Amino acid sequence: MQSILGRAGEQISSFWKDVYDTVLNPKPDAPGDTRIAEEARARAPVIWLLGMVGSGKSSIIRTLTGSSDAEVGTGYRPCTATARIYEFPEEAPVVRFLDTRGLGEVAYDPAEDLALCEKQAHLVLVVVRAMGPVPAPVLDALTRVRRRHPDWPVVVAQTTLHDFYEGPGAPAHPLPYPFGDGTRPGGIEALDRSLAAQRETFAKLPGSGAVRFAPIDFTPEEDGLAPADYGIDRLWAALEAGSADGVVSMMRRSLGSSGKPGGGRAASHIWGYAAAAGAIDMLPVAGVIGVPVIQGKMLHSLAGMLGVTWTRATLAEFSGCLGAGALLRFGAQFGVRQLVKLVPGYGTVIGGAAAGAASFATTYGLGHAAILYLSSRRSGAQFDADAVAEEFRRAMAEATGVARASRMFSRDSDGKAGS
């Protein structure tokens, strides 16, 4: 036991040295970067897009992630002969969109894709054009899924609302957004009838899982149909309600909706690093070395995205913002977690899960606090140390709650839709 205590003390004292060294003297580490991406990928929520060709699936990905059409088009990679997956950001994904080939195509049997998607998906997002009945291939596939998973929630995005717009001049969306939770009339009679008919069709699905609706219309800016992301708040609300464990809410924040100037792209990278730190810290020994390095890499990467260079002085200044004794407690708690993991049986399983959740939360908190601090440094404004500390606590608490609710780091978690 004495030797273990000695090792823990060494871990605490060297923890922040490792973080600082990685931030100030980053070294090329292709295998390490690959592992970060793999661990992030394994825990990124998977949204399964189910719909016909031309229903608007790519537009949804483009709008939710802020990626361009070209990035979405080239970012897909195959995961079966016919299904594709789009990861954002690619180097350490915060979200993965699983897209099946357009249902109903000639000579296409979706059975293999449906089986794969059912294994990976956290949430089913059905995409149908608002005009006309629900396509039979989509309804058939979804019915089969719900028979096997009756409690899975479903979100239905009803797209291309402007197909119903009439009248002289440029078409315009009804504003303010009138559809409420997706079940209220929008004031265009033909559109309201079609949306209601589709809701009646989905109401006949087997199973008890909730079905939520989001009438949306995502169009390119050059089409002049403002706003180009019509209904996006309703879609986010439906996705968040369909993922009761908070994963989608956290994902939304990490995709850059926090409103911090310049922080959007940087924020999208934090989830990946946090997930990788949590995954590595579940292992009995690897966390000692891996977590400080991952956190150092994250801080270095965030500074690069925000156009700021870390120095030993700014690192010390940032550390000071996090509150008196916070970093000492952080290092000490990290050392204790490593100790618990060394206890055979209970320590390996329970201690590993606790360590994973804690490192996920602290890495996430550090990342968001760093964005706030670095954004102030970049603008030349006087930073608010209390605000940085509060952001650290807020983000860490948010991540802790999500890690517990979603059981992201439990060994028996399957992380599937409806969990």
C-alpha cells in the first residue's frame, strides 16, 4: 500500500507538469491522435437519418453542424455497401450522422443497413417532405424498427414547407414560427392538412415511444427564403426531448450554439477530447499518462483555433482563474481515482467508471473555460476571472450530469436509441 501511495503522490505532482509540457511543447503523435479520434467516435451520439432520396437529409446535417454542402458531400464515408456516416468534426467527432441509402430505390434491400443502424443509433430522425403522404418504404422500415424496439423515441422532420407557399412575389415563411411543438396549424390550409395527415399516419406506429414532429425548411442563403434555417429551434427541441439523457443538449452546446464570439468551431472539438479522456481513464493505468496529455492537446488545439498562443504566464493566469485550490483538488482527486482503480475487482469496474466520468467532466469544463479565457485574450479585452471560474463549474456540472444519465462510461451501457 505504501508503494501505491507513493505512486499516487508522484502522479499528483506530475499531473500539471504533463499538461503544461503538452501545451507548450506539443509533439507529433499520430497514434495518439488516432486513439483520441477513435475514443471520441465510440461515444459520440449517433443520429440515424431515415428517409427517401431528396427528402432533405443532407440539408439537416449542413444546418445543424454549420458545414457546407461540399464538406458534407465529401465527409461521408461508407459503413456498409450502401449506408454512409458523416462525422463532425472528423478528427474527434461530437456527433455522427448515419445515413441510409434512399429507401425505395430499385433493387435496394435495406435489411443490412437497418440492422447496422439499429446497433449504432442513439436517436431515429425520420425525414419526410411535407407535401404528400408518408412514403411507404419509410413507413415500412420504421414500423419494423418499432416492432423490435417499441420504446424508441422518433423525431419526424417534415421538410420543404415552401412547396405549399403561393401568392405573388417571393415566397415567405409564416413568422413567428407558428407550429409550436409541431402539432399546431401554420395558417396555410393545404400545408396544415398535409402535416396533420402525416401525423395521423405516424400515430399508427407500433410501440410506446414518443413521436415528435418538427416542420422545418432549410434552404441555401442564395435562395432568399429567410430565415434559411426555418424551424431549427423546433428541431433541436424535438431532438433534445427524444434524448432524455441530455446527450443531445450537450452536443448542441458543443456544436457552437453557446454564442461566444469565435468559440463555435473550437467548442465543437471539446466533446471529442473529453470523451477520449474519459474512455482512457477507465483503464487501470493508461489514464495516468493519457489524461494530462489529452487535456494538454485540447488546450493547445483550442488556442490555435482562436489565434492565441499559450505561454507559461498565460497558462498560470488561466489556472488562477479556475478558483483558489481548484487545480490542486483536481490533481489530488485524479490521484485518488487512480488509486481506486488499482483495487482488484470493485476498483477496476466501479473505480474505472467513476474515473471515466470524472475525467470526461473535468476535461469538458477545462475546454469551455479555456474558450472563454482565450476569447478575451484574443480580443484584448480584460478577462473576467470569476466568469471563467463559473464557466468551468457550469460545464463540468453539465458534463457530470450527462455522463451519469447516459451511463457513457459504464461497462454495461449499450448507448442505444431510447436509452
